[in-house]
Amino acid sequence: MHVFGEHRSRSITHGNRMKRFKKIYIEITNTCNLCCNFCPGTHRPPELMDEERFQSIITAITPYTDYVFFHLMGEPLFHPGLPKFLEMSHQAGLKVNITTNGTLLERVQAVLLQAPALRQVNISLSSFEANVMTRSLELYLTTVVEFVKKAARDSGIICSIRLWNIDSEHLKGSNRLNEQILRFLEACFGMTQGSLSMLLKNTSKVLVKERVYLNPAEKFEWPDLNKTDGSNKVFCHGLRDQMGVLVDGTVVPCCLDCDGNIPLGNMLNTSLEDILHSERAVALFNGFSRRYATELLCQKCGYARRY
């Protein structure tokens, strides 16, 4: 058990082992093939993580978690080293979750379906309407559904089809195509027309078929240092259930720090134990324990206000 500042961090029990984090995000690339209108992007130079750096990171985090997410900025399916990274994760005993815009699924479908490390694929359908696309919605959805059906039939992979573009009290999402998407999914999965819309009125997650879920959510505001409003009365799971590692090895407290505005240290030259016990990391963790944000970026995070 790791003692963390004045509090003990919550750990997860797996057999006789204690793991601190439910998940750790690894940004294998910060480049993307799309430019979604809901994504802030990053001002960092474009980069692809190499195998040596990836191996160093997963070796360091294995004592802390059993689950990694290839996600922060960037499109993970865009990385040419994805097959090797999945293999290396499997060798390390890590289960991998991938978040993708879905446009490259056809290109890497065989790799994903044959990867024993792959636990879950999250497909952000809201990326279609958030871009000027060169393909039709029908072709895009057909590719996604084909992958999802093969994953459900031929593997143990969980698929989450995401529509994180629902209007909130303060934000309007790009969602005029949502009903069309729902009708398409109903037809593909043999569901009664209108059934998904009815189900989504009562739940935030619908089991479409075994290991296939539809997951809608309201649009949220990414943290932005330039925002004029904010509050220090904030709780977050950053450094409690999760942390992130940027493509250059920098540790950040969560997956929304797209520009590395809260660098806690770099795993390529500092041990993760030392990073997590640094003055800044301890202050951030203990602040959230009191529902207080010590970092300016956290004070300006719309997602954290959900808690």
C-alpha cells in the first residue's frame, strides 16, 4: 500500500496484489487524422512514441495498475507501432482499452481482433458530425458496425459506441445526426425502430448486444487556462483512480491535461514513486480529498464539475 501525503490512496485488490490505479492513460501519439470541433487539440509538437519509451513506461506502471488506456490526445489507431504495443502490453500482463474516432478501424481490424491484451474499444461516433468528412455517414457507420459485430462474435472485446454530444444545460453539441445514427444502429442490430431513443431516456448506457454498449453523454468543457470563470471547489479522480502519461513521458494527473499544464515529472528520468510523492502531486491529491482544486487548470475544468 502506498502512503500518499496525509491520506492513504485507495488501491484495487487483484488476488493478493494491491494496485493503486484503476487505469493509467498512455498517449502513444498526440497526432490525429481528424480535427473534431469539440477537441481542444494540443500545442505540443506532433510525436509518435517509440518502442523503447513505451517499454520503459509500461515496466514502470505495471506495479500500479492492470489497465492502460491508449488515450489522451491523438488517434491511437494512427500509430504504426500499435500491433507491437499491444503485444508488449500482453507480455507485461496489462489489459488495454482504446478510444478511437473509428475512421481507421477497417485498416487495423485484424490486429485488434487478434490482440489478447485488448479489453475494450471505445468508438466516438460524435467525431463524424464534428468534422468535415469525405465519406458518407452510412459508410462510416457500416465500418464501425462491421468491426463491432466481429468483435462480439470472434473475441471477448467489449465495444462502447459513444455519442458524447448531447446538449447540456450550458452547451450545445453537434448532434443533429444522432437520430439518424440511432435508426441505423437499430436496423443493423435487429432492434425495433425508436427503441434506442426510448431506452436512452431512462439510462446512460444501453446493452445493444452481448459486449456491445451504446453510451451517450452530455458535451463538456475541456479545462482551459484562458477561461475567465472557474471554481476551486472541485473534486476529481485524478491521481486517485487514474493518471496520464504524455507521449514524451511526462506524468499528468488526468486524461484532460492536453497540453501538459500540470507536469508532475517525467517517467524517463524519474521514478513514478518519486513523482507521485512530489510536493505538487501530494498537494493536488490532498486538495481533492477536501474537494479543493490546488491547480488553476483544475479550477477551470467543466468535466470535474460533474462530480
